[in-house]
Amino acid sequence: MKHHIILTSTILTLATTAAIADPTVYLDFGDDSYHLGLVTTPWHSQYGNLVLNPDLIIKDDDEYVVTPGVHWQILTEQSPFIHDVGLGINFYFSHFDNQDVDALAPGAWVRSKNLLDIPLQVVAELHYAPSELTFEDGKNFLDWSAQLEYQLFYSFVLYGGYRQIRAETDDLGERNIDETPYIGAKYIF
């Protein structure tokens, strides 16, 4: 029952958040998973932007990770290499091997400016929850990714990269929930 509530609330959150402001929708595919998400920036200021980022990773065999996130994006106009940095927290709700692991994982991302005078950027992201911020069956939680993004048109971005989501539980020890290269696309409204 908990899983149906989490999945239903994620779908409703994605739909509601899309209506807020500046939505970007993305979808990517890994070896045995797909990743659907949304990025919105409902509030802008001279000091940065509030970024909401609910997303969902679904794997085979009734395994999933639901991740609503809240971040503060800082644009780095003075930097010759960095376009923006984000600091915030992701809330993870995951189910795998009959285990539930929930976590509050602080983290950050960094995005480069265009490389080689073409619309190609490098993006890296890392979120980690120690045992004090991991709940249910979990002991710790790690989510990291690195990707290249190519902006084909103003509102369309192709990307590919590598991601690992790992949790440790009392029963199973360390387990990779999702570890895969992936390719995908973003549409910016």
C-alpha cells in the first residue's frame, strides 16, 4: 500500500509542479531502468533560483526510487568554467529486494559552461545520506551521476552519462539499486 501511495503522489507532484514555472521534462533509459523527471524554478532572485526536482526511476521486478528534491541554484557568471551550482536536499523513497530505504540526502550539482565553443556541457551531481538520515531498512544512501549534455535546439537537450544509486541495509549489506550508463533527452518549455 505504501508503494502505491508514493507512486501516486509522485505522479501528482510531477503534474502539479509542471504547472508552476519554467518546467523542463526529462526522460532517460539505462540498462534495465528508466528515469522520468521534471525541473521547475518557481522563484527567481538576483541571488539565485529555487529549483524543485521531483523524479522517478523504475526498474524491472517492482523496484523503484522516487526522489523529490529542493535546491538553490547559484549562477556563476564570473567563473570562466562553471555555469551554475546547486545546493540542496533530495528525499528518497526506494524499494528493492523487498526492502524499503528512505533517506534525506544533502547534496550538490555543478554544471560547466559550454565546452569548445559548442553547446556541450558537463554536469556532475552527488547526494549522500549517512545512517542518521536513512530510515526504514537502510543504513546509508548514495546517489551520484556525471553526464554530458548537448543542446540541439533552444528547448531540446540530448544527454548521456553514468549514474549509481547505492544503499546499505541491515539484511542485504551494500546494494546497487541502479548502476548504469544512460541516454536521454530534455524538453524545456
